[in-house]
Amino acid sequence: MYRFQVKAPTQNGEMIGIVGSISQFGSWDIKKYLPLRTSGDRYPIWWVDVEIDPHTLTDAEEKIEYKYVRIDANGKAQWECEKEINRWVPIEIEHIGSKTSTIVVDDLAFGYVHPFPYGYLENAIASESEAKPETHSQNGLKVLVLGSSVAMGCSAWLLKGWANQLGQVLKEKFGHQLINRSQLGANVTSTIERFASVVVPEKPDLVIISLSLGNEGLAYCRPHDRRAVQRRFESGLQQLIKMTQDLGAIPVIGGLYPNGDYNPEHNWLLRDTHYRMLRWGVPILDWLDALDDGYGGWKSGISLDVAHPNTAGHKLMFEAINLDIFKINHEQRSQEQAVKSHSSNTEIAIYVDKYGFQVFANPEAQTLRIINNSKHDYNITPTWKELQEALKRKADLTFGTTYIAKNDELGTVPLLSVGFNGTIENTVKIPIGVDLQYCSALKFFAPQNAEILYYDGHLGILKEGDRTIRIINESEEEYNIHPMWKEIRAALAAMPAGVYHDPANPEAPFRTMMIGEQGLESRVKAPVKSTMLLKYKCKLSEINRIAILPLGDRCAARMLLYKMEYDGPAFPFDLARSTNLGDVSDMVMNDFRDMWNPDYLHYNIEEGRVYHSKWSGLSFGHEVEDTDDPANNMQPIHERMRVRYSARAKRFLYTLDHCDEVLFVRTGVTNRDYVLDLIEKLTIKCKGKPFRVLLISKQTSDEFANIPNLLHYDLHFSPDWMYDNQDYWMECTKTMKEILESLGISSQNLFWCPPNP
């Protein structure tokens, strides 16, 4: 029996029929169509079961041809397509007369005719991986396929995909037995999880691990997540390879294949992973060139949908397999296992000197061990020829891979970068008394070891346990990880809210990570070629977070905070000029209302500035752009200022509400009365929250004596001089940092306002 089904959305009164070459289908008479049916739970799928009497078929008939038709409310039928292309299915004599073995013909979408049919025995997809394997000869091996839907044979006729075809040939040529334990939708994580229950009991001799980047979500994930998907896939595959080897079996990798929704970046990542897999030293079923159209998609006519090859595609996959991989018997298998078992546990000496510095490697396990029992630190450099030549000859380090000391609990030792010839291409300081065991960074990214929160090809942020974060910087540049980096901020929302610090350097700047409900709320620096562990320290409520809010008069405070890297998103006074402190007090007290009101804004052509008529000391020098015409049309400028300054005002007020303490910073000369007025208004505005005002002006501090909450420094920070002289800027920054440190403010307790509160 055949069950024909097609996805066909219809209007009220419409139905779907089938017309074709056999009498049940009207022998191509459209008026004699066979009607299909649907149901509330299956719509828009329409289907019909057809029993075919083999005695009604001629000996010449090898296939049944047909098309679907749409019948409107008036009974008029219309072909699904006008082209001279018919759907078809082969005649399966052993099944067509059986009422217990229904062939489900899945024709996908109405109107889209594929060159090859897709059909399977009812319940076959659910039971295929549990089917009883065929017996094998005494000398044959047990080959287990561990993959996803393509490995199951999905989209090939009767699921006779590449694995099924391979199984038949392995039995005929070598007497091997192939069993398929693939699973629909499998990815590296789910496959690792089911390995113990599915693979271990079978005791296979070879395991074909056949998974895809498609099932990791590469085609549809956010662009900034693509490298993380790639890294998770590669690290997961390597973990499965190691699990297979630990079982005593030979791992074979099923190669990558295309996807109809890949774009050029997907294709680059696909090829990048493909070339790396070829260098892993593990046999591979190399399919990509046989299937790829050169752009990451399927070659014409070999796929049923974006993710699956059709019968022709599966045939190409089978034909691309190098059968010599499987030309092995039990005796050879035992010898190979013994060699690998010995080599996997054997370290070879790479370099030893008379002072106690030693380097060992295990090429099979891809590890490197560095011991420094000397009385001095050592520097491994690219110019250390004797060591580098020895690494190149003996260590077999993987090109393009970063190696991390897995027993460096505090993350104080730099990473190793391996160049194209297997040598170390960066400079690494090896401290006295260490015994460092390096392994590929991929092991840290493996699904069972960590959850990848972010990875861009250089910077990796991993969740190792509920309250531990590992940061890996594989690049030659220091990374600034901060709340304005929205992808990072959002990724870290996966961690429990709280304060995380570096236990190896608890007092170091920019090693404290604060995470709130919306993600990252502080800045952290990842040094060049480093790994760093941040561990949960306490709740956010257990530390006193101090906000720095500049109050003008110019951008000096903003410029100094920028150099200190204490700057976040802009506040209202950061890029404006406010020469009158009385205006500032009024604006803060009134929540900045009217600051960007067009009725008060006018442009001075001679000075190139926008002035404010309500607060005469307020002006803006950065709001007019080259494409603007402020003399004739201020509307674009008004709109731009509305967007910018309303957002900056929201941040200012959000910070006041959410920080634990505030330090207001004001530069520029003023008088005592204005300061007293400011303190009075800030006291009201802060609603009992502790605050201080740091006033920096070239005036004697006696003028401001005994004003509560005020700190005055007789200094002059000129933004004009800073722009002209970097040394002056850095000297001012140093002074400002010393002032903040004296007030107990550092990167460890700074309140960072989010860009969009």
C-alpha cells in the first residue's frame, strides 16, 4: 500500500486530488482524479491511501507517474504545475500488495515537483535506529553509524541513504556488519549525552560520527553567534572522537555537507571547519566537494530540501566514500588498538636542558607538558630555534590551534599559539617551579565541559558550572568586555546575577565582573593570549556601587574617564558646555526638561554652536553635522538632539535611582552660592542616597570651606590642552585616578549605567 501526502493550503470549498498513470489515478484523465483528504490536526497535509494490485500492472511498468490537482468549489480541477514534469515513485513489488507495510510518499509542497521521490515505510523513521542488525562474518568488524537524519537516510527513497548503501557494500566486500544508531535532529551535545547508552553496549570496532553544522543552528543563528556554533561543533566532534577511542574503537568522521540556506559567511565557516577536520588525523568520509555548488549550497538536483540530500545526493555521498578506510580485519584492528592505546598514554621528550627545563609531548593526545625546575623564569619565543625545531619534528601540534594549560587553575600563564609548521608563534613566560599540561582550547569549549556564551573567533566566554566564567582571548590584542557591547551584555544574562572576580588577582583593575538581570554591568579586560577564570563572589547588593556623574562645565571629566576606561554611555553634560553652575542645578532639579526643547535652541553661525536661551550658559558644539543646513533648517538638528539628550537624561536619572552612592564631578570656576544651591538641590534629588560633589577648579579651597558633601581640588583640567597634548592628557588622567582611588572608587565598585536602561 502507498500513502501519498502533500502539503497544500486551500481556501474554503477547495480540495486536493491526484491524477496519474494507473487506473486508480484516472489514467491521466483529470476528470477522474482520486480525492485526497485532510483533518483538523493534520491540515494543510492532504493524503490518500492507495492499494495497488500488482496484477493490474504491466511488466514494462517500473514506476507510477502522477500529479496533484486543486479542485475549486465548483468542481473544476487545475494541475499543480504546467510543465511536462511528473512526480513518480518506483514500483515496490514486495510492498505494494501488503496491507501491513505502507509506503508513505512524502511529496512535500503542492506545486513543487522534485526529480526524485521521498518515501519510507510507515514507522520506519521511528524504528530504523532500533532495527536488528544483520549478522557478520567471523572476520568482519562491527561498524556503528552515529549521526543525524542524513545518516538515517532521510529524504532518500525508503531511507536507503549513504549509510544503507555503505552497509551493503561492507558486508559484501569485507564481511562487516553495519548498525545505524542515528537520530533525527541530533547535534554534538545530544550525541555526547546518548553515547553511553547507544554506543557503549554495542562494543563496536569502528564508529562513524556523522553530524552537521546545520543541526547546530549555523544557518539561522544570529550572525554574532556563528563562530560559537562552529567552535561548539568542532569541540564536540573532538570529544566524541576521544570517547570513541577511550572505548577502544576506531573513530571515523562523517564529513560536512551543504545547506540550501547558507550565505557566503556560512560557506566560509563550512570550509574553514572542513579543512581543520582534514588535519585531525582521523579517517574522514569526504563529501563536501562532491555535493557543494561552490557557495555552500547543494549542487542542482541532489537535494530534497535545504538540509537533506535526495536519493541522487545520497548516492553521490556513498560514491565519495573511500572504502579503503574499512579494509581492516580483527587482527589488524587489535594491532592498531594496541598501538594507539600505548601511544595515547606515552609522552615523548621534546627538549631537556641541564638546568631543569623540560618539554614533553603526546602527539596522539595532542598535549604538551612544560616543566620548569630551574632557578629562573624561561621565555619560549619564536626565535628559540632548537626548541622550535624539536616541536616541529616531534610534537605534531595542530596548526592554527590555541593551547591552554589545563592545570593552570588561576589562569596566570599565557596561551600557546601554534603556527603553520607546528611551532609556537607567540612569546610565553614560564615561571619557576611550574608543571604545565597544555591541551587544545577546543577541549574547554566541548559541550560537556562548558556552555559557550560568546565566541567570535578570538574571544571566548564560557560558562563553566553555575557560578564560574572562563574568558579565553586567543588574539594578539587586549579585549575590552563592557556593557555597551550588546551581544556580550545579553550573553552574560545566562549567568546568575552577582559579582564575579578573578581569585588569582582579586585586587587587579578590570577583573571584577558585575552581572545583573539584563546581563553585564561592568568592564573587564582580557589580556593578550590569556585565559582567565572569574568566580562568583557575592550578590550585587552586598557591594557599594558608586556612580560617577559629570556636571560639566566642559567635557574634561568625560575625557579623563575615557582615558581611565571608566566611561560608559554619554550623560547630558558630557558633550555640552555649561558655564553657569546655577543652570546645571536647575536642569538636574527639573529632570533636564527643556534641555532639547526647540523653542529654546538657536544656532550661532559665527561660532558654529547651538545656544540655549533659557539657560544662557548652556551650548552645544557637536550637534551640527556636515550635511545639515542650520541657517535654513534646524529640524534635523532638533530631532537629533531630542533623541540623544532624552536618552542621556534617562541614563542620568536611572543611575541616580539604581546606584548605591554618587560622585558628581564638576570642573570649572564657580562661586560658593552656586555650590550651596547645587548641594541643596542634589540632596533633594538623591532622596537620602549618599553623594559627594567633586569640584575641580583653579580657585582656593578656602572659598568652599565647610560645605557638606563637597570635595574641592585647586586644579585646572583644560580639554583644549588635552586635545593638543597627549602627555598633558595622560598627566591629568593620572591625577584624576589618584583622586578617585583616594575616595575608594575603582573598577571593582564602579556603577556602570547600561546604554538603554
